[in-house]
Amino acid sequence: MQSRNFRHINGKGARVPKYMIERELPGAGRLTVAELQALSRKSNKIIAELGPEIRWLTSYVTDDKIYCVYVAPDEDILQEHARCGGFPADTISRVSTVIDPSTGD
């Protein structure tokens, strides 16, 4: 079975873990483009203030939750990002391995 270790290399050559954050946000799927842009801008601003060790990779919006993928040295900086932005961070899980259809080949 093939799997990929889900870590990134930072600018210093060190491996940095990847995290999945579950944010409970009732009605998330009904947010307008303008509302999503405002949330994104706010998140980007806070990330810039926290420094280069935290990176937001992507987010998935569902009806009542947003799942965000980040690269960060630890959960503490992700909690700080959530606190500064007023974003929920209901569950933060470190990604240990990623599988996809090619894993079965």
C-alpha cells in the first residue's frame, strides 16, 4: 500500500506537520461570495501577523461546517489564529497520512 506522509518542507528545510481544522459554522454553505472573501481576508491578515510558520492551504465549505487544511509547527499557533480571528476551531487534528485512489494501485 502506498501512502504519503502529509508534511511540508519549510524554507529552512524542516518538515512541518499538516492539520485539519473542523469549524462548526451553522449556515456556512449559504455564505455569500462577499462573506467568504471577507473571512479569507481576515484569516490572511492574521496569518501574516503570526509569521511564516503558519500557512493556510485550502478549505472545504459544507452546509454547517468549514474544514480547513493548514501547515503549522503545532496546534497552539492554530488556536491563536482562531482566537485572533474569532473563528471557531472545534477540532484540530494532525494529519498523519494521506491516501487517495492511487494508494490502491
